Amino acid sequence: MANPESSLQALLDERDIRDLVARYSDAVSRSDEAAWAATWTDDGVWDVGIAQASGREAVVETWRKLMGGFRFVTQLPQHGRVEIDGDAATGRWHYLEIGWPPEGAGTLTIGHYVDDYRRGADGWRFARRVFRVMYMGPADLSGKVFGHPEAPLD
């Protein structure tokens, strides 16, 4: 029989990791660089196929360049799994991402992240995040773009 205290800790850890994933996507959708940077360990590794970076500063610089190619991006994390082993964990999340470049129609990206997490003094953070595209291309996004209320389109 599982120890009730360890079972509770596992639930709390999973909740915190799910919150980390939500904070990451929320920061992308609001173009909040500081909030996005705070989701990474100092030595974090980010690989999105078209760009890779190691170390928080390089990861944030890469994100800044990629985000500069859009007026607006929203990320919609779908279902995910988390497996915890002490102060380390792994996860897999399916994502939809919709972006509007400076000119032209919106784009739809469907893919999944494979993650490594590490718990530090400031809680759970991404130690490694690898995104693999399942679909990228046009979608019928011809409606009016409002953007996130906390992230102006201009």
C-alpha cells in the first residue's frame, strides 16, 4: 500500500508541473517574455526543430526571435502525461498553436512536446523541452484577429 504522504506529494508535484505547462503557454499567448523565461532552469535546453538553444539566456533569445515573426500567437495545450521520480520528472503534451504573421493568413501548428522537468528551490522548471511538429500550414483562420487582451497586436 502506498504511503499517504508520498501519494499526496506526487499529486502536488503533478499539479505543479501541469501549472508550469499552463504558465508556459499563457506567457506565449500574452507575449510575456519574463513569465516565459521563469519557466526554465538556468541550463534549460529548448529544441523546436527549426531552432535549438541551451541555457536560459540563449533559450529566451531564440524565443524572442521566433515570436518576432508573428503579430499574435496562442498556444492551446491539450492532454498530457507526467511521470515523477523525486526531483526529476518527464512529460509529454500535445499542442495546437495558432499564429498570425505580420502579413497574410494565420497558420496552424499541431505537435507535441517531450519534456524533462527538474525541481529546484523555486519549484518545478523545464530542464529540456523538445517540440515535434505533426502539422504546420494554413487553416481557415479568416476571421477577425483580436489577440490576447494583455498582448497588443502591434
